Amino acid sequence: MVGPNGAGKSTIMKAILGLFNYPSGKITIDGQPVSQTSHQALEKVGALIEYPGIYPFLSGLQHLELFSNDGVSKQQVMEIVDKMKMGSYIKRKAKTYSLGMKQKLGIALALVNHPEFVILDEPMNGLDPQANKDLRTIIMDLAKQGTTFLISSHILSELEKLIDDLVVIDKGQIVYRGDMATLESDSTRSMVLQTSDNDKAKDILTQNGYQLIDSDEGHISIVEDEKTKMADIIKLLSTNDIEIEDVKHVHSDLETSLLNLLQNDKVKEG
Amino acid sequence: MVTLVKQELFKLVHKKSTWITSVLMLVIMTIYAFIARNNANTFDPKAIYIGLFTGMTWVVFFMIAASSSIISMEFQYGTIKELLYRKYYRGEILVSKWITMFLYSVYFMLLAFVYALILKVTVLNSNFQLSENYGYKHSILTTTIYTSLAQFVSLWLILSLVLLLANLFKSSAAAISVGIIGYFAISIISSLLAIVIKKWTWLKWNPLNMMNYPNQVASPSLKHITLLSTNELLIGSLVYMAIFLGISYVVFKRRSV
């Protein structure tokens, strides 16, 4: 789940967890309704919302003991500690933890009861690159075993490596829902040329049926499709005595697609 | 529910303040026992023993602090979300906290009572006998038990208010202040209260008047001032307790976090 600040990501997550009083609509998990007063469906759900809630007077291990269900053995708790690489400080009081350590503990708390559905709000907050990678591995492993994850994040490059489906929300509305590949392929691929005579080149290319993207920045952008061949373009320009100085392929990534999407959303509103 | 109470107790026993306050209370009680023995002419050792060597007052203080923090700390530490999103009903979470506080208050009362007995037979052994008559027809020991039980009722009247305020304001500071002021208010404004009650009789049902219950158990003549019988005070206290806890329950169930 992606969206700008204040779009309503945490609010949606809180509503799913029965923390929030929603005026209309219906939320079900696995067919069971969830509301403030009906929590039975949350038995198999783990979550970390906003920032991790930590008791300063308990150690990390005591937190995990406190929140683990009766069926979870000490060994299983330690497995999570090892996976998150928290062993060196898990017995220390949580008030001595750094931001990243607290974040890891929060994630461990979300996973400790082996939930089938895990909700993580900005899970990469405060994590160092190594911890980030570890978390990714844990999430991928659990997902392979059948755990469903709902993750919100601003770090799109991280999300790209993790997700199957994407929901983009803005001002409480869904503006995109689908897989990542579709969002990316929606965006145009283009070839950017730098020539000795851009104006002349533009005319020639248009006359020969190439579609150009308007730009005054001293280069030419050609919309690429399956038929566009670089060899043809080079041939066409060199026969007209235009030198090609530089060629680049530009493929917009998730970030660009997303920013375009949100931009369009604003335009529509205006 | 048993699991939830166990979890609350787990948090309670791992808090340092839980043990520091217990030790502090015992130390202060010991000091008072020695003061009572060495100044038997100025202080009445019997009266001091019946007041559990001021232990009861400390139980009230520490319980007010503990009750306000057991709810407000969850908001302060952000743990309220972790607490609430689980499979348990919200009401169960709140009630588990009440039960934990009840157990804690029983622990404190027993600790104060038993330690007062120990101080009596060690430090103050020769000063008086527990079987002596004290005041109205009862022995000193029986009087102490009755007074302590009555104070326990009063304690819970205050605690139910503290639990409500901590829940409303999500902050322990407000709840602690009101709790402590409420506890002392009765001795400060009792004379004023007596005048007001005499003028508008229906005001005898106000919660502050209910705080007179332990005093009236100790000296029944107080009924001419409270204008209520001892049993009416007891029932009144219980009704107010139920009202305060009831509002807490409704507020907690509806809150969005």
C-alpha cells in the first residue's frame, strides 16, 4: 500500500485491526467481520502500526514472552530473535534500545504468534541496510509459506523487491489497484537523442512517422515501441548529415509511474 | 481473561516501582512504630497501630499511582494498539486491568496488616494488648480489622474515580492529582461539608460524604454529621464505584486509538 503522507494508510490499517471506529462499510478477514467490538477474526493477525509500542521496563525477550500465545514455545520465540538478529541485546531493558532496535522488536512482536496475516506500517523505518535486507528475506520466506502481508511504505525501491500487488491511495481513495508490472508498463519507454542539429532532426523524424515527446531541453525524445529500431534511426539521420552525439534509453521506474499517477489524480481534481 | 490478568501481573511485577513502594511502606511503618514506642505520651500507640502505622495512607497513595499508570502507560508507551488489536474483547482488556489492581490492593493491605502485627509484637509488645477494649465495645485487633476493611472500601471508591480519569485523559498526572486531592479533601472540607449537608439534606448523597465511611465505622456518632447510617454509606460507596467503573467501561469500548 502506497500513498502520500496523510493519504489514510495507517487509518485503513487501524480499521482492519478493529482499533478505529469506522462509520460505514464492512471489513472482513477470512469471511469473519472485524469491528471495534468484534475481534475474533484477529486471532491469526499480527501487526506493527506507526511506531512500535514498547514498555521501557521490560527486556525485548520479556516483550515477546508477554505477547506470545500459550501455544508458542520458548524455542520458537528464539527462532524469531535469531532471524531478526536481535540476540545480542534481546535480554537488555528496552529503554536502552535505539530506534532501529525498537523497530525490529516491533516487527518480531508482529510475527511471534505465527500469524496468517501480517500488517506492517512502514516496517523499514530506522532499519540499517543489513537489517532491511534481513527483513526482506524474512518476509519473502513467510510469504512463500503462505503468510499474507499488507505493507505500507514510502521506500518504493524496497517495496518493488517485495510485492505482488499494489494499492495506491490518495486522500482516502484508491487511485490504482493491480500488480506492479502493469503500473510500470503503463508508463512510456523512450529513446533520448542528442544530435548536431536537433531542430532539423525533429522535422525529419516527424516526417518519417516517429512520435516525439515535446521537450525544449536541447534533446529529442522518441516514443519507443516494438517497431522502433535504433539502426533505422541512425541510418535516417546520417543520410541527412546529422551527427548523433548521444543515445539513451529512458524507462520510467515505479517511482516515476507513481508520481505521475498521483500528479494526474490532482489534475483531475482541479 | 485469566491470560490477560497474568499478562498484567507480569508487567506489574517487572516494574521496579512495584517493589520500591512496598519496601518504602515497610520502612516508614517501622519508623512510626519506633516513634510511637519512644513517645508513648505524645502519640497514642494504640491509635497508631489501628492506623497500621500510617501504612493505610501509603497504600492509598501507591494504589492511586499504580491505578492511574496501569491505563495511561499504555497510551504513553503506544502499547495500547498491541494490547487492543488481539482477539480479546476490549471490555476484557479493561476488566483484566481492574482485577490486577484489585489483587495489587489486596496484596498491599495484607502486607500492611501483617507487618503491623509483626511490629506490634516486636517493637510495641509491652505497650498494650491486642485483646484490650478500644473505643466502642470491640478489642483493638477487631477494631483494626473493621477499620482496615472500611478503608479498603473507601480506597476503591477513590480508585474507581482515578481509573475513570486516567482513561478519559490518557494521562496519569491528572488522575493522580484528583485522586490524592479527593482523598485529603474529606478531612479538609469535612466541617464545611457538614454545614452544607445540614442546609440541603439531599447533598448527603454526594461522593465526598461517602468517603466518611471508614471514619463512621470507627466512631459511629459521626452519623449525626453525615446524616447517613453506616450501611447507607457502604451502599453509597459501592453504587458510586459501579457508576465510575461503568463510565470507564463505556468510554474505553468506544475509543478509537
